[in-house]
Amino acid sequence: MRIRVIITIVLSQFACTSVWFAANAIIPELASKWGIDPNSIGTFTSATQFGFIVGTLLLALLGIADKLKPSYIFLVSGLIAAGSNLALLLPELNIYSITILRGVTGLALAGVYPIGIKLASDYYQNGLGKALGYLVGMLVLGTAIPHFFNYISLEDSLKDVVLLTSGLAFLGAIFVGFTVPIGPHHKVSTQKFEFSKIATAFKIISFRKASFGYFGHMWELYTFWAFVPVLLKLFNEMNNTNISISFWSFIVIGSGAFSCIYGGYLAQRFSSQWVAKYSLLFSLVCCFLSPLMFFLPSSLFLTFLIIWGLLVIADSPQLSTLVAQSAPITVKGTAITLVNCIGYALTIVSIQFLNYFIDKYNNKLCFVLLGIGPLLGFCYFQLKKNK
């Protein structure tokens, strides 16, 4: 029973999160069709992240994640995400309407990703790190799959990517909504939201440590994912190469699924904290070495990007595990959702921060700025260890 349920959650997480970066994969097509700036990747990504933040904040303030059946929240949210993504095929769109649609998609995804973690934690207490390794691994593949759909599209890549990702999100929502019952560790909260109760969670050292590690990780993660096509394009321009941006964006982002899953097994052997800490450290090294990668041969450049793609996400399931395990049980869903909210708020700052420097300087040194997050996250782990 438990294995069947976690497989359903994992596959549905992949299906629903396929709409997350759908617009990023078809930016050139959207720009060509509607006459918008092809550099709108930062705008659309930030709009999705902002919608996600608003959604997670509402879930936290209203305590919905701890009051309603999680699978129903997942169902409704997944269907809305599918619909708002499908609306990218409507006639007469412009940069403003697309930005709003991406915001709605992000809003709906707030009921998918953190709720998926909540569903998994309701079934697993021991071995949660391994379970979340698969869960976040599927989120990674979901994030990458629009780039693959764009690569294999034969004629109208905009239409193909939107239809395929929307269809996957619809199916994922239906499967969780109608086949995943309430877990044995689920606890319904009838209490009203009180900020003091969530604030109390941050007084717990283990919860605070996991949360701040997660915040540092998030500074780097989504900005790296959003700008992988930019990195590939920049390398092509600097070295007069013709690397397929769609295909290699899929490979670089999607490779993180394997490190998430393998990290889950490492967490069983060592600990979730061990995996999270060293993932932050080695991802930080990639950030600092990033200016050098543009001078490598194509094969070594792609190898470096894949390694970075593996490391940038490997800590995510383990940090989520530490947050879930250390949160007070009566507000666990709300605490997880609020931590997600803060983390995704940081992604907007990071995306716009890097976007500004790239537009202003177009300099390969800009990607070193991604290291700010993992540096602070790693240092926080070390400081708390030594106290």
C-alpha cells in the first residue's frame, strides 16, 4: 500500500511540475509569435515564482495544508496549473497576459510541490529522506521535460510543449486526487493560524538550521535552472559552436533527478544533514569555477554543466526532510509551506539580481553570484555545528 502510494505521488509530482518551466522552454517561439522581448525569461520565471510565493503564503496563513485532505488540495491545484498553462495557446496574448498566466501557474503549483512533500511525510517518518529523494527527483525531471518536448517537436514546438505539459499535469492531478488516501501519520489541525506558533518552530535549532540551509540552496537553484539556456547560448556565441540548447538544457537540468535519488540512499548510510552540507559545498565550488568553463572544449563544458546540475539539487530533498522532521507536528504542513514560501521569494531576488548583471555587463563572471546562497547556507551549517 505505502509503496503504491509513494509511486503515485512521485509520478504525479513529475507530471504536474512539468508546467513549471514550460514557458522557459519556448521563449523564442513566444517572442516570435507575439512580438515580445526574447530576453523575457527572467520576467516569466519570476512571475511563476511570485505566484508560487503568494500561493504558499495563503496556504500557510489559512492553515489549509493542515486542515484539508492533502490529496484534494493537490487535485484542485494540479488542474488549475494545467488550465493556466494550456491558456498559453489562447489568441492575442502579450507580455502582460503571459506574465499573469505564469503567475497563476505558480499560484497553483503551491498546492502541488509542498503538498506532495506533506503527503510523503504522512506515509513516511523513517526513510523520509529516501522517499523525498525520489519525489524531488521527479520534480527535477518535470522541470526539465519541457526542454525535451521542445527538442523533439517536429513542427509547432509552442503548441506541442504546451499541450504535452498541460496533459501531464491534468493526469497527475487526477491520479493523486482519486487514488491517494490520508496517510497514517496525518494529523488534522483545527487551530487557527498564529504566527507565534510558526515563530516557535524557528526557535528549534534543527528546524532553523534546515530552513536556512534551504534558503541558501534556493538562491542558487532556480536561477541556475532558469539560466541554463543562457549559459549554453553564451558558450555558443563565445566559441562559435552549435550546441543544441533545448536538448542540453534537458540533460543538464534533468541530471539532477539522479543525484536526488542517490542522495536519498546516501542519507540512509550517513545522514540527511551530511548529504545537504556537502552538496552545498561542492555546488558552491561549481559557482566559483563557472567563469573558467567558457574556455573549455565543448565536451568538458557540457560535463561541467552536468556535474553542476547534479550538485545544485542534491541537497534539496534532504533539506526538505530535515525541515519536515524537525517541524512541530501540529503545524508541520504549514511550516513546510512557509519555508517553501520564503525560499521561493529568494529565487525572485536571485533571478532578477543575476538578470540585471547579465543585461548590464553580459559577463561570464556574473554566474559567480549564484555562490552567495550555498556559501551562506554551508557557513550556517558549520556555525551551528560548532556552537
